[in-house]
Amino acid sequence: MTDRRDLMLEEMGIAPVWRLRASAPAPQAVADTPAATGGVSEPKTAPAGDRRSAIMRMDWPELKACVASCTSCELHKKRNKTVFGAGDEHASWLFAGEGPGADEDAQGEPFVGQAGKLLDNMLAAIKLKRGADVYIANVVKCRPPGNRNPEHDEALACEPYLHRQIELIKPRLIVALGKVAAVNLLAREASVASMRGKVHTYRGVPLIVTYHPAYLLRTLADKAKAWEDLCFAVDTMERLKSGTSATI
């Protein structure tokens, strides 16, 4: 039942309409192979420092090929497709989630399931859309079994990929979707509730925390809080573009 606050927002004309559309049937999953990735393989035996250094020198094609053939953690054993990320490679906005689900694993694209439909509606509510000054990625590029949270070593193995994506994109603002993304990007344990409403930084890039769309599908009452976070993100972006300090 719509609460009083939602009714007020609707009457003021500022409430986002986040109605889910029916999911399209996912195409048949096709497994990636190193041969299909252009021949760039993940360094399998290099020390961690050497591996990170190699990744940090990669351009977009090399990075995509390296992710597609990656075997650096156990998640590669059960994946159908890696999910590299998608969108404008020079975007001002970067939205980062935790990892692929079943639909993403089948299609190789981020946020294409029900949570993805909700994310599209969230973007539309602040006059954004995927691919247009927006890039979407995840902390890990392979689906954790049963959609569980990524383990620490799994997230650590993927961290150089996301860091290199951020370096190549040079976003003005990162929006961390959910606790897993926020904790891994900020390298500290905390609740989403305690991290909301503040401008954090990831390696010098301003970062805002909000709820993951999948969580919002289960907890409708927190949609109003997510709307507040989106409005805060828009205000922060406006201050960044105007040269005003974004620190809160």
C-alpha cells in the first residue's frame, strides 16, 4: 500500500515511477573461450603485483579479452559468460554492482534481469539511460554460484579489472549499488544505512552509496530512500560539474 510520503511525492510530481517490465527470454548461453577473445590471455602464474601491473597497462580491447579468458579465481569454473560491463566508455556516471546473476551470466551483459529493469527505471527517473553518459559494471565479472555474495579472494582477483575500467572511463561520480559494491570499493566494512547521504572517494573519484536494485525488489519500503540517494547523486554531480566541492 502506498504510504503517505509516496503520495506526497506523487502529488508534487517528483516521485519516480519504477514499474517492472516483463523480462525478455534470455538467448541461449554461449561459453567464452580464449580463442574467441582475440588471443589475449590472463597471466596465470605471474605474481600478484606483476599481474596487476600488466592489467593496469591494458587498453579496452586487451582488458575485455583478458576478462573473457580469466581463470584467476574459482568462479570461472561454472560461468557461462563473463560480464565485463557496458555503456559509454567516457561516461560521467559509473554505476557499480556486486556481480552477475543468472540472466547476466547467460547474456554476458550487466543488469539485464528484473533488477536491471528496475535500474533502468531508476536511471530514467533522474533523466539518465544506460549507454548515454552512463557505464555499468560489477565488482566481479563471473556469477557467484546461487547468486551468493562474492568471497573476498574472488573480489580481490577482479579488483584490478574494475580499477582499470575506472581509470579508462575517468567518471566524475561512482554510484555503488549495494553493500557488497560499497564495501569492496571503499575497503571497509559498514552498512548501507551508515554510508548513505555522504560523498566518499574511491582512488580520488567521488562515490555515493545506495541500495542495490535487487534489494529494492524485496524491500519496497526503501525505494523512497533510494530516491533520496538518486537526488543526492544528481545534486553532487551538478556541484562537480560547476567546480563546487562535492564533499559533505
